[in-house]
Amino acid sequence: MKPMNSKRVETKDLKNRLSRNFFFAKDKKLRTLKPVKYFFVIGSSKFLLDNEPLEEILRERIQQYAREKKTIDFWIIKSPKFLNSLDLIDVKNKLTKDGLGKAELSAIVSLDEVFIKWMKLRLQNVAESNFMVFANDNDIESPLASENL
């Protein structure tokens, strides 16, 4: 016969293992385990913020989201911390190879893969990639954090 608390320990252990690998949705209705995938384009801050019509592009996107009553799911991040992730070493190496190893970088990050693919086509001289964030993932603690803050 099993001890009475053995099921509780097994459940707790399972929850701990899952929480290391999944994001718990904050919405009480969802309460499902799901990872969050972020898509991004990244390039030099000078190029993205000064040479490209980024403000106009994003303003039009915000207006579109307002018309569709959609929550904004994209952000601009200067000196993104997520680039320090071991999972993104290939992106960092590509940027270094392209001469941007020491340049200040900015990223446009979104939950919408199609939007980021469109941004990659619209903007030139940017790298495109993605990363997955799980609860309690110490590699990327805050996906939208900046090195400057």
C-alpha cells in the first residue's frame, strides 16, 4: 500500500518539472501550459532608428491593430538582453561577422511570425530569428529586457 502523501509528491514533482519547461498562462480561463515563442529582426540601432522609416511602419501597424481591436504584440528593444542567450549564439556570430559585434543593436520583437517575416522583407541589413521562453528558464529570464535598463 502506498503512503497517503505519495500522490501529492508525484504531482508536485510533475508540476515542478513542467514549470521548468512551460509558461503558465496568467489568464485564469486559460490555465494551460504553453511556451511563448518570440520572433524578431535585429540590426544596428543607428540603421533601424535613423535610416529606416520604422516610426511610420510601426504607426501604420498600430492603426491596423486598433481597427481590428487587436492587442499590440510587438516591441522595439534597444540592446536586447535576449541576445546573450546561448540559444542565439548563431545570430550573435552572424551580427559579429557582418561588422555589428560592437555596434549598439535594436530589435523588433513580436509574437506574430508573419509580421516579423514581413519586417525582414521590408527592412534591409537585419537578421531574423526566434526564441522560445519557458517558465523558470534562466537563460532568457525577461525576453523584452534591455541591457541599458
